[in-house]
Amino acid sequence: MIRFAWLQFRMQAAVAAGALAIVAVVLALTGPNLVHLYDTTVASCAVHHDCPTATTDFTDTDGPLQVFLDFLLLTVPLLIGMFWGAPLISREFETGTFRLAWTQGVTRTRWLAVKLGLGAVASAAIAGLLSLMVSWWSSQLDYVSANPFDSLRFGIRDVVPIGYAAFAFALGLSAGLLFRRMLPAMLVALVGFVAAREAVTAWVRPHLFTPLQQSLPITTATPVSIDQTSPGVIKAFENTRGISLPGAWVYSVQIVDQAGHTPTTSFLSGACHLGNYGPLNPRDCTARLAATFHQLVTYQPGGRYWPMQWYELAIFLSGSIVLAGFCFWWIRRPVI
Amino acid sequence: MTVVIQTNGLGKRYGRQWALRDCTLGIPEGKVVGLVGPNGAGKTTLLNLAVGLLAPTCGAITVLGGPPSDGPAQLEKVGFVAQDTPAYAGLSVGKHLLMGSYLNANWNQELAKDRIDQLGLDPRQKAGSLSGGQRAQLALTMAIAKQPALLLLDEPVASLDPLARREFLQGLMEIVAEHAVSVVLSSHLIADLERVCDYLVLLVASHVQLAGEVTALLATHQRLSGPRRDPRSLPSSHEIIEESHTGKQSTFLVRTDQPILDPAWTVKPVTLDELVLAYMGRARNPSPGRRSGLGVAP
Amino acid sequence: MIEFQLDTTSGVATYLQLVQQVRQALQLGILEPGDQLPTAQQVVAKLAINPNTVLKAYRDLEREGLVRPRPGQGTFVVRTLPRSDPAAQGRFLASMTAWLQEARAAGLGPDDIEAIYRTAVRNSFAEGAA
């Protein structure tokens, strides 16, 4: 059965391997250049006092290629789900070849097991290799931009794409088995995978670990903004981008006092006289704030990057296993 | 005598429609069985039940002594060619044979190769570009080369031109002559029945109308024609299958074990085609005036 | 080697046609003792008929003592059929011609004569087989 599954899969595997090889070549050609560039410009930028320019120039290098690679890693699991997973069984139903395949000397269960196993392993391998290559190539770029937890970036680096690919494959396969038509299965794979990925990104990932909290003093450099949010209400805000915790995932930052209270409207209107564009005297305002208040940062430390990667991988692999279980159960029903 | 397919009150329903109902059959081994009936009568349903692609709604079916498709051993013993002879369009003829050898323990690659050569099929040609007749021959080759004890063929010649049909039947009969294999061949065409089949099962409107050895069926049915008569005046040992009357003449197709002794009758033997047509007609239009019963041979 | 033909329109059972053709061949000298009959496989490959039909025909011929199977080799002719005596044929031709003249004089046309002939043949040979 394994030989037969390979016989049918050979062409697709060859195409994928070919594409992967092309990407590998491109990365091999451009990668060393990036390293060199980093070593010569950014690594020594402090000495030359041109860090901002050096950094920007560096991160702009091979811009189109960066975008392409991001796009590739974003879409590869989806393509696997739609074009490897969805057609696998649905085509057998559409063309009637299941009547040929399921009357040979192997049981349906074994047939499914081998096809599922081969496809899942191949999907994981493709995604894993691609992710490996791109993560290697981007390592300095990622280091410089220092936001590994960026919701887009997190899903296109390291081990998480492996889980995505396996899950998308299993989802496409299940949909194909259930609906017996390729187009609906592809649609379900598309919508289902995107929805699952977004759902985990938005609702599960932030809660995988309880975030830490840290107090930071307000300094003159802190980009606090004071504004009137509604008639008679003044609030103090800060953008998380003002926080410098390298490698961390900052959830939020609040301006609070020792007791945890935010500045009241009366305090703010007293401490900071507002004009049309904010406080009339920002320095004074910030200084008065700093006396009583501090920044309370809620964040995930950078060290939690890898545990979160493994967790998310595990989540999607478990999802794949559940889907596989469903397929094994469903295929035993000889109702066609 | 061993029975290759045994069904007991077998029925299959889709929603509210019964595709097959009250099917009780005991198909003996070593025969070429013609499974005949109009389109939609239940032939494909019965065959799909026999290979385990469908599950019964009620009743039971055993194939070669076990439940259909119950494990690799059982799957190996039954060769199946589905309607429209499905094949993988992207795989070549040779790769299909390779598939067979990978998936069947009892595969006879030499037999398969010889047949393909004999048929003039190019092993490198993709199955998608084969003609209907060639695909049917490929499907038959695959079913044969696994050396099954039972061959089930679902309307294999329905979409073939007469030459391809003849070639297919020639090949099939050659295989039957060479190997000890039981064959069940379904068709909605009733020509060529008598030359190929020695056992007949007639399905009309999801029910079995007639089942038995062809020689027995032909021996027990006669066509009687004579002067105009009331059907009720016939002896009770004559079961009327079909009757027609003109002003002066009556013709009956009867089923009986007794010899026809009444000299008023002209007795003519019945061909299998006529027999099948008569039963099909009866199933479509059962009339109250007739003494009817299920036309199932013992 | 004899080559069988099949007439699907004649209404005669397939195996009977095979038997008849063998007998005719024996009578005409096309088949002689020692000749091999085609194997069931060869027959069905050409005619697309059930091999059991061929076996049945050969069994009938064996029962009549005309052929005998040799295990592993095939079925062989062992006896020939007497060719009908030309003189006898002449006699019957004469009596039949006389009969035909009578029948035509009585007003029977070719179809009536054909019907009578077929009925008589059937009855006569059926009695013989019974």
C-alpha cells in the first residue's frame, strides 16, 4: 500500500521538492550577503552613531524577497490543505475510482492510514524545511526588528508552520471525505484553516501563559498622551510601542499609581492644562505625572517565545490527530 | 453445492426509495450468472452490497461464506468491475497493473501482462486517453489478475460498441474456461444472454422476479398457442406468465413441470430473451385476472 | 480442426448447434477419427459463449460414443458417422418429390409445405430422443 500511495503521490512530491529547491537556491545565494551586511553596518552602528539609518537600510535589504518569503510561509500550509488534502479522497468519489481502490486486497482503513500518514508527513516536512530555511535566512533581520511575537511573524517562523501544514492537510482530507466533492472540500479547507489559525492567534496564544507585569518609571522620554475622550473626561494613554522590552510581547501598558488607580480627570486637568493639540506644557505635565504614577506593563518575556511555539505546534498537531481520528471513524461507514 | 452469494431478505433503501427489497438468492458457484433487469431495477445496488461498498438497510448477505469486504482475505477473493469502469486517468496502463500487484497478494503479473499485450494496449498510455472498450478491458484485466474466486461485473458492456462488446465477452469467456471462477454479470441488455449465462437472476422494480439455472428455466417454460381460450380454463399446474388474445387465437407463456398433453396446443420452446421479456412485462403490469406467484425457481 | 458457427436466430440451443455441427462434419468427412476438437477455451474465445455449453456438447457427443476426452490433451474423435448411402438418398429424394407433387396438386404453397415439414421433423426427432 505504501508503494501504491507513493506511486500516486510521486508527482506532487516532485513538484514540491522542486519548488523547495528553487527557494533554497535563492536563499543560499542571498543569505550570506545579508550576514555580511549585518556584520558591517548594524553590528558596528553604535560606533558610527548611525544606528537608525543603518538599521533601516538593513531591514530594507531584499525587501521584495522578504515579502515574498513571508507570503510563501503564510500560504504554503493553506495550499497544502487545499491542493493536497482536499482532493485526496474527494477526487476518488468524484471520478468513481473509490470503487476500484476499495475493492483491492487492502482494507479501507489501511488505505486511509497510509495516504493520511504519507500526506501528513510530507506536509509537515515541506513546511518544516521551508520554515527552517527562511528562519535561518531571516535571523539577523528578525533580530534587528526585535518583535518575534508579532502576530504575523510568529506563525511564519520556526516550528509553528509544521503544525499549520499538518492541520490544514488533515482538514482538507476530512472535508473531502465528508463532502465527497473537491470544490466544497477546498473551500472548507480554506475557510476552516484560516479561521482556526486566526482564532488561535487571537484567543489562545495570548492566554497560553499568564503574562507578567512590570513597573517602569515615567520619564521625560515616555510618550504619554493626555486627551479628552468625552465631554468632561480626560484620560492618559500610552502606546505600547513606547515600551522598550526587547524581544518581549507587550500586551498593554497602563498609567497607574501605587494603588493601581489611573489618573483622575481632576488631577489631569490640574496637572496638565490642555490646548487644542494636547498639554500646553508636555514636560511639566509628564514630570507631575511621574511623581505619583508609573507605567504598568503587561507582557510575555522573550524567553517564552520557544515554549509558545511548541505549545502552538502541539495544539495544531492535536487538531490534526482529532481530525484523523474522525476520518478513521467515518470511513468505516459503508454508506455511499 | 457451494453457494457464492447468499442473500436473505436483503433490502437497501435510500431515503424513502427502496433500491432493492426482499432479495433472497442463493447463487451457486462455478456459474456465469446473468443479473438482468431494466435500469434502476437494483442490479448495481445488489453488486455494490456484495462488495461492501454499500451496507444493507435490512436483511443479510454473505459472499464466499463471509461478510462482504471483511478484511483483506475476503477482498482478494472478489474481483469487481464497477459501472463506467473507473480508472485513474493520470496513471498509465502499466502503472495500474503495478497498483494491482502492490495491493493484492495473489496478483498474477504475467497473466496481466499477457492479456494487456494480447489486447494490444500500450502499457505507457494513460488510462484517461483510453477508449471505453479499452478501459473496460483494463478493468477486467485488473479484476482477473488478482485471481479471484468470484468476479462481479456491473454493466461492463453497456457503453461499448458491438465489436468491443463481443471482444469483451470473448475475453471473459476465455477466462471462465481457463480458471475456476464464478461470474456475476449485470446487464440491462438481454441479447447474448443465452450464449453466455447458465444462471439467471431477473430484477425488476427492486424485486427478484426470476432466478434459476437457464436450462431448468427453459425446460419449464413453454409457449402455447391455439384457439381462443379463457385463461382460467388452463390446468392449475400451468402458471401463466404472459398471455395475449386475438379474436380467434390465444397465446400463453406458461411455466409448468408437466408435459403439455392437450393436442389443441401448438407448443413452441421459449428462448431466454422471450422469457425475460415476459417476466419483465408481468412485473410492470401485474393483472388481477392472472394466477400469479413469484417466479422464483427452486 | 473444425470451426464452429453460431446462428443466434435459429432458436436452436447453442450446445445443440455445436453437436449438430460436429455430426455434420463427421458425416462429410471433415472430421475423422483421431482429429482433435477445439478446446473449450478456443471455442469461447471466438464465439463468446459459456464454456459449460461447449463442455455439455462434448459430453453429449461422448455419450453417443463419437468422441472421447484424453486427460491433459483434449477431446478427440473416435468414431465416424456413416455417410448416408447415395442410393438411399436417391430413393428418398424420389419419394419426397412424389409427395411434393401431391401436396402442390392439393393446393399447398411453399409455406404450408415448410410448416408441415418442420413439424414432422420435430416430432420425429423428439420421439427419437425421448
